[in-house]
Amino acid sequence: MYEFNWEGKELAYKLAQTPSIGTLRPDKESSKNWDDTENLYIEGDNLEVLKLLQKSYFGKVKMIYIDPPYNTGKDFVYHDNFRDNIANYKEITNQTTRANPETNGRYHTDWLNMMYPRLKLARNLLREDGVIFISIDDNENSNLRKICDEVFGESNYVQEIIWQKKFSPQNDAKYFSLNHENIYCYAKSKDLFSRNLLPMTDEQKSRYKNLDNDSRGPWTSGDISVSRVTEKDIYGIKTPSGREIYPPNGRSWRVSEEKLNDLIKDNRIWFGENGDNVPRIKRFLSEVQNGIVPISLWYHEEVGHTQSAAQNLKKLFNDKALFDYPKPVELIKKELLLATDKNDIVLDFFSGASTTAHAVMQLNMEDIGKRKFIMVQLPELTYEKSDAYKSGYKNICEIGKERIRRAGDKIVSENKDKEGIENLDIGFKVFKLDCNKGDSKMYNEKLMNSITIEILTDKKPKELKGKKKIATINKDIDYKVQVFIDDDYNLYYQDNHAFASCESKIVHNKVETSWNSCKCWFKIIGLYECKNAHIVDILRDLDSYSEHLYPKNNVADNMALSRLYEHMVKVYLNFIS
């Protein structure tokens, strides 16, 4: 059986299942129309934010669009920390973009480990009839398709869309001028997803004329022959001028002679202005379906290109180039037209310059819709030499929020005479990812942070007396673990097996323990008392999880031990949340 695997996949899967220790704190000061808006802008690591959104938005999002890092070697790739992604988030938001160069031996692996847990969580947020669009280029195209096939299911693949992102060739290209990008579309359940038709453009409508003043209105004409040979449908048609016309060799008329006569009587066959042309069937604008079926090739004339997107964003910010390679509003709007109705929720968790929010507001103005957007963006620092930094935008979130403010005001200003424009929601509530509790009592910092811990071998160990028991975990009939907490939210536990029977020694600030003849690595986090013997309280060092655990012989026992500790952490976090 075929299976798509890579180094770290199992940990990435566990990362998606690990509960967040973060919370979303409101920021009314940088919000717009806080009391009235239903839109959200969330600053934070999207992995943690996606976890936090599960409670309120599970199965409620109709459409997701993301434009993730393409892994070009220069762009940002999130390096998640299994043990403490909040601390990791705090660290990476204090530095500018970390590149993922091709010289990195884990070049593709890092990208896959970033995307996998996020897509798993994103799928949970989709409605059963929901859909996701993902932009990508050649660097990770094949990997994205494989990972989406696994997360969403091959049967839920809808389409690969080709977007013409450039309108002229790149003459210095080494092999080919790459003028397109890919957009993959997957449904949560393809059987339930119903694609909308696209509205006809003015150019498409202009193809319909009324050359004979037909009372049914404008029409266009189509070929009345088909590429098949059916003897009964090969016959002569007499034109009004008296000429008899047969179908071309290898073709037949598409209707029977009897049906054709009915169409002629109903004035649905066009013989040209002089009545001597090859007959064509009339198709009336009033009778076509309420839109057109989308094609998989999206041209720049219709949905814009990278240069037009950059120019339009630059105009919005008084001729300042603040963001590289934004997507065109028309591109995202076309996806919205295909996948959403007027009251749906739209999510973008790599929101960048907030093009998706702009597109939602624009479409809501056009069709008097009430769509709501949720933008999620890491507050990545801008470079000090960039126009963005010099203009006062110290991170990408500041650009994204200001873009929504300006775009919303511009839409209202340019459509001030449109009926109902005063009801257009151009506001957004800002939330920022933070730790779960205030001050030092948020969580056991020794437990959750990968800091160097002083080994307390020559100090009196802490005792459980006076501590509050918050849970008893029964692993089996002979094995119990009691979990305690003190007034400072430090975590302790006592088990009736512990490591009293294990051979342990301290090596470079870690405890090397022989567990059923399998060496494991743990980190000291405190001390507890068990059966009047002082036992070191230790936790597996998850930073070195794959390096030190997987190559060993007795993986099963170690995995069981790891699950026990994870269970304790969940008990603890649920208690303090």
C-alpha cells in the first residue's frame, strides 16, 4: 500500500492533536468598529490560533484560502516546537524572517512538517460542504498535492487551477519563463460541495446581439453540426435564398430533420442577413443559465497579475511599496464567487497583506452580502531597510490591518450612493495570541519551557505536603499516578512505580534512564517524594524526541511513558485554563 512519509511526520501529527496553552486577548485599540463588526483579525502563530478556533468555529467555515510560504529558499518556514509552541512563537516574533535554504538537509521536510498539522486543523474548521483553495508554485507543488490527498482525501480533490500571474515573458529565465502559479482546490466532502456559476462579464454579454430584432432579445449563434456520422441526420437544408446545404464530410446535423423544421418555424435558426449562409442555431441571453461554468485556466485579464496587485496595493498606501508579491483582489474574489454564499465565513490563516479581507469586503459591496472574514497572521518583523519599516510598519500585521482599514474606507467612499452601503461591514476585531494565564502563574514555566534547569541534587527536595491533588490517573490495576499543584501553579506528581527501580544517572543536565534496557533522555523539572525516598521528577526531552527515542530498541514502552506524561500535562493545563 502506498503511503506518503517523511521524517517528523508522526510528531507533526501529534502536534496537531496537542492542545494549545495559548489564549486570544482582545486588542480594541487597533480594532475597527469593535461593537458592530463580525470580522476577526488575529495576530499569532497560525498553528496555535487554529487550535484555539476549534471550539468556536469547528465545522462552520465555508471557504479557506491560503497563500503559504512557497519554500523558495528565501521565504519564511515555521519551525514549530512540540513542547512549547507559545514560547517558540514569542521567540520568532522577535526576529525577522528565517529562511529555509536548499542547503538545509531538511529543506522539504521542514516545509511538510509546517503544513501538515495546520491543514489537519484547518479541515476540522470547514463545513461539510466547505472548500479550501491553496496557492503554490513549483517548489512544493507535488508535495502539496500528496499532503492534501492525505488530509482531505484523494476523492475530495476538486481541481488544479492555473493562474497566469505574469503577462510578459521573463527573458533571463534559465529554462522556461514561469508565467503561472497553481491553485489547488479540495473539498471537505466533494459530494456535498456545490460550486456556484460565475456571473457573465460585460465582455461576454456583449457577444449577444439582436440582428433580426427578435422579441426574445439578444442572442448569439452556434454550429448546428456535430462531429459524428449519423445517416438519418445527414440531409439537405434549404436556405431562404434557395441554396441547399449539407453537413461537412464526417459530420451530421445535431438534430433530426423534423426537429430542425420546428426550430425554423420558431425563428431559432439563423441563415445570415442575406438568408444564404450555413444555418446556425440561436442561443438567447435570456435563456442561458444564471452564469457560466468556470474553466481551470484563469487569465490575468480577468483576475489580475502580480504586477497589478502590487501597483494597486501601492496606490492604497500613498505610492509606498510595503509588501512583496501580494495576490490580486480579483483572484480571491473569483474564488469567493465560486465557493461562498452571502452569509458565509471565510478564513485565511496565512493572510499576509489581507488581500482576502479586501476581496470579501469588495464582493459584499457588490452583491449586498454579509460574508465574515477571519484573518490570521504571524507578526513577522519587517526589515529595517524596507519601505514598510521606514513608514512605521514594524511587522506584517500592522500592514495587514491598515490595508483593511484603507480598503474598507475606499470601497464605501467610491460607492457612497449605493443603496445599503451604510450596512457594509468594513470593521474587524483584533485578537493577539498570548499565554493562558497572566504573570508567572500562567503555567509551570519549568515544565513548558525548554530552558536549562539547575540540578537540585544537593538541595532539600520539595514535598507534597500542602499541595492540592487535582487528578488521579489509573494506568492499570497496579499503576497509579497522582497529580498535584501548588499555589504558584507548579506541577508535581507521585506514582507508585516512579523510577525507583530504574538505573538513572545525570548526564549534561539530563537524566539518562535505563527503562527496560532502553536508554531514554529526560529533562529534570522538579523533585517529589515517593515512599520516603527522594525521587527526581523528570520529563522526556521532546526537543530530542526523534533523535534519542526512535533509534532505540524498546519503542513501545517509551511511547507509553510519553503518553503518560502528555496525559498529565493535559490534566494540568485543563485545570489552570
